[in-house]
Amino acid sequence: MESDNRVVDPPQRLALCITELEVGGAERCLVELATRIDRTRFAPVVYALSPRPGAGERTLLAQLDAAGIETHFLGARGARDFPHAVQRLAGLFKQQRPAVVQSFLFHANFVARWAAWFAGVPHVLSGVRVAEQGVAWHLWLDRATRWLVERYVCVSHDVACFTRERLGLSEGRVTVIPNGIDYDRLSSAPAADLTAFGLEAGRKVVTYVGRLEPQKGVLELIESCRQWLDRLPGHALLLVGAGPLEAKLRENAEQLNVGRRIHFAGWRMDVAQIMKASDVVVLPSRWEGMPNVILEAMAVGKAVVSTDVEGVRELLGEEAGEQIAPRGDYRQFAERIAALAADDARREQLAASNQLQAKRFCWQSMVAAYERLFTEVAR
């Protein structure tokens, strides 16, 4: 019997870099990629700029540990620590000798590309998750260091167009890989008991999920909510999330005399269950990339109302029209909420269509796209 003398190539070394590992969209994307990627072909190591989390902090580190993924924390607490982070990361790259560095989020992109340059890493990829319109110097710095990056990986075609235009990139330097979701878990989520948040039993709910910060348009959501609350006496607004605007939002709700119909749930792990118990999920953002909350609401089986921000039309497909309002037009946004919340039959039709559409965005599809990209650039 002849022996098999074929030479098996060793797994391709990957460095996956991110700012921190708190529970968030980009962080979950990295963790799912690291834990699901074909380990016979790829050997991932994860690097986070932040200090190692303490016991009890909400992070995704346990998932990486359970999968046996080597993880390093660089200890950076702010911009002044970045030079040291670059130096330390370059040293770790020299030890690991990755073929490809893939980074996620602005600060990790910046630190990782310089560290890779100092360490001589041959292929550097930067992830772009939003069409950044809030911090102009981010775009300036990204453009100034674009020569360090071989490929930009964008979460939507809208973000890809934005990135090419703002950074002056050729089409071949930009790749689109949409976000993924755990469709089976989301689609089978049970409904939460919303009375735990002070809602009366039987009260119908319009739900916002996300950070309470200016980018998300939550101030405008509160300011325009009477336009639909007055027409829907059986409904309330539930805000799920935390952030710097919470006190201001509560104050505005009281001034508008709608405080009793607006409820704050804070940061929650059971977001899918809360959305399942809601009538409509809303996203009033001023800009985005490919919002996970919309994708997750679709998978749960809900109609949505969103501003016409980056990535949303790509998610909703042919049923986008009734579920989108022009960016910045919060009167039209309120009209969309009122119309869908009042029309049970149409809302259920849209919910079923959304859930079917969401099947396209599973974790397996996202990971397969990254595997093809890593193989292509390191060929």
C-alpha cells in the first residue's frame, strides 16, 4: 500500500485586531469570525487595544477562550497610549508572523496598520463599518495613511461608495462583506415580558435599540414622538440602551408631557426577546454602515421604520419603501411609525418578508466571504 506523501500547507496565520471586546456589532463580528473560521486553513490570533477586562465586565472574551483562540490585550486607555500600543503590537506581530492583518474600527485600524508596517506584515486589511460623518479628522487620518492598507473591507455597498469617494480609492481596493447574524437563534426567540420595564399589560410597543448618542437620532425621536403617540393611544415607546444622552432624553420626554409613555430599559442582553414582544422596531440614525439592529429585528420577524441611512435599503430589499423615511425628515419618520403601527395586516406582511430576507445574512456566509478574501490577498 502506497503512503500518501502529499505536503499539507500549514494554516495561514491571521491577526484580527479591534479596539476592545465589549459586546457590540463589530466586536461580535470579529469573535464570530475568529471562532467559526476553518482552523485547518487559518490560524487566527486576536488583539485588542484595551486593557484586559476585569471579572464581571460584559465582554466577548469568554467566547474566544472557549474556542481556544489566543487573545492579547495591549493596555491602551486613550490616544496617548497609542504609540506604546503600536510598538507592542509590532512586537507581537514579529512573534506571530501573520500573513494577513484584518482590523476593525477606527482606532484599531490606525494602530494595526502602523504596527504591521513596522513588523513587515505583507497584507493589511482595514474594516470600515460606518460612513463616518461626525469626526472629520478620522477621515483625514485615514486618507493620510491609506498607503499602508492593501484592502478596505466595508459592511455595505453604501459604505464602500463613501469610502472610495472620501479616501480617493480605486474600486479594486474596496471589498464589501455584509454583517452576519445567528438567524436560527433570533428567529426562534421568545417574547419578553415588557411589564418589567413599567409598561402596562397589553400595551403595544414601538422599540428603539442602540446607544443613546447624537449619531443615533434619539433626541429627534423623542422630539417627534407626539406626532404618532397622539394618534396611537394604545402604544408606548421603549428605549433599550445606554449612553450620554439618557438624562437629556428623560428631561425632554417630561417637557413634552409624554414621560409616562416613554420607558427606558437600559443596556440589555435579551434584545431579541424585547424586539419579539414589540410591534415595530425603529432606527432614527443620522448615519450608519449596515445597522445590526435592523438586521436582527428582521430576523426576529418585525417590521421596522428607519431613516434612509447607509446599508438599510440593502437589508430590506424590495420592501424598503414603507419602512424608510428620508434622512433627517423626522416628520415623515413619525408618519411611517403611525402608519405601520395602526395597520396590523400590512405590518405582519412586512415582518414575514423581512424575516425571509434576513436569512441571507448568516454568520456562515460572512465567514466564507472573509475566507475567500484572505486566500485571495495572500495567494
